[in-house]
Amino acid sequence: MPVEGAPRDHFLVLGAGGLGAPALLGLLTAGARRLTIVDRDIVETSNLQRQVLFDVGDVGSAKATAAAAQLRRRTRDLEIDARVLDLDADNLGELLDEHRAEGVVLECSDSPPLKFMVNDACMARDLPAVIAGAQRWRGQALAVSRGVGACYRCIFEAPPPPGLAEPCSAVGVMGTAVGFFGHLMALHAWRLAQGDDHEVAGSLLAVDLMSLQIHTLRPCPRPACPACAGAGIDPDLDLKQACAALSR
Amino acid sequence: MKHGHPSPSTETLAALRRSTTTPATMPTVRIPTPLRKFTQGNEEVSISGANVGELLTNLEAAHPGIRERICDDKGKVRRFVNIFVGDEDIRFLKNLETEVTDNDEISIIPAIAGG
């Protein structure tokens, strides 16, 4: 079912890597036609195994523009804004302000601080978002909408210190797992676009695809959560760390 | 039956490890992927404990090294880690003093950032 005419119909995909590439394909099949794709990186050969939107001809191209070109080959009537961009608090805020009325954000990076930054910025603007992460066979996804259940910062409060956040390069990423979670993000985003916030937002879905254990948690919003209060991006977030690994 | 093991002996440690094979009598702790290296790859372990704090102490005794990944040096649960007893976040209960029963399932859920 196309999202045309839905309350929100513009999808901002932040990161076109392991999660972002399948999320974009999922959005396309769900009927999305207006997209903004943000990624600062280029396609590398090692990405192709799991970032299935790309092919060998894309190696060396910017991910944002290569993703846009791949999507346009599949559908003619797409409106895509591809941005090769290092996100920071300022340009993220500007981007979200442009789409405050009609946007749904998909946070697809592998950066812990960036997930918090996007959560904070979206909550301050009443922009619904989907935030997910995956490592090895396991991952989690959360749709957030201000005033509807817990947000990402309600649940996790702060990013892990660098020494305790194991990078994907150390623990590995299964292409199947990020594919699953990327499509799940697209489904959540599509539902947020339809205005189904009260049905989808605030439930943390944690899935282990090896054991097929699915855990759905619906925690209470944290009473003192600054993001839910609309405080905006936490100035203590390490933006260099946040933007260092958008989509690898 | 619940047991407290604040300073477990070698025999107690062995008993705790053996106890993982009798899940029907103790709370079950679901171990997230990044911490399974401490549990010999097991995704679930059965550990005794009357409350979450006691359970974490016994978890550390049976699987050394795991507690510091869950709690900070002051003993508080790290901010990016959530512990649920069933579907209830312990922050909204009694934190580490939250009671657990033999049939409870305890989930340790850290933020996962990979993508």
C-alpha cells in the first residue's frame, strides 16, 4: 500500500550501510516515493556482502548517490535527495527542520552516540523515528514518537563508553541479520508514516535470529528523560565519535 | 529454593555452574550476545538469587568477568544496560533490590549500535 497521502510521506534514512541499504529496499516495496539518504562514506568491496542495494559497479562511489541511483533503476517516480554528508548537531538539526512536518527518520548508523543524537533531535521536533542496531545474529529496533511510550534515551539513558561498545569489526555483522532489521525498520517507519504511533512506538523489539527468540518490551517512559521533555541534543555527546562511523 | 552466595567457595562455584542444568528451580537469566563469551556461549543460564543484586553476584561467581560489563565500579547498573524481570524494568521497581522468584526470567539488554 503506498504511503502517498499519509500524514507523513518523506523518509530520511541516516546511513546507507548494513541497516540503511535493506531499509531503503523495504521502504521502496512499502510504497515510499520521497526519500532523503544521508551517508558520508563510499561503497567498498567488503560492504557488498550485506549492503545488498549495491553491486560491484558501485564500489568507489558515494553510498548516498549510489543508493539513489540503484533505487531509481527500480522505480521511475522517486523523489530522492542524496546527501554525502558528515552529520553533526547543526546539519542534523537543519535537515530535520526541513522535514519537520512530513518526515519520518530511520537511524541506520553503527554509532552509539549518533543514535542518541538522532533520538534527542527528533523528540525535540516531534518527529517520529526508528532507531535500530544489530550485531552478529542479534539486534533491536525501537520506534519513537514523542508522548507515546518510551524513547531511546528513556531506555538506555546514555551511550556506552567507547571501551565497552564493541565495534562491528570486532564482533561481526551477519548480512541476514541487518537485512532483517533493515526491513523491520522500514515496516516501523511505514507505520509511523500512517499515523500508527500509538500501536508501534515505545516497544523495544529485541530479536536473536540464531535462536529465534523474540523479546518485545514496552518499558515505561522515564519521568526525568530530557529527550522526552524536548531538551534537544545532549551537549555531552561526543560528536566526533558519533560521526566517525556512520554506516560501515 | 533460593540461595545467597556473597563470597562463594570453590565448591559453591562448582555447584553454581552445575546449577545451570536445572533451570526449573531457579530464575533464568537471558544473556545478550556480547556477554556470552563469559557464559561459554550459553544464551540462558539459571542462577539463584533472592533479588537482582544477589543474582548478579552469583552470576559473577559462576561466570567471572560478566558483572563489570553490567555494573559500573560503584555497583550500579550501567546506563546503557537495562535489566528486566519479566517485562518490568528494574529501574521502575527496586533496582538491584528487586525481588526475583524461581520462575522469573531476567533479561539483560544493552544498547546495540551495530549496523
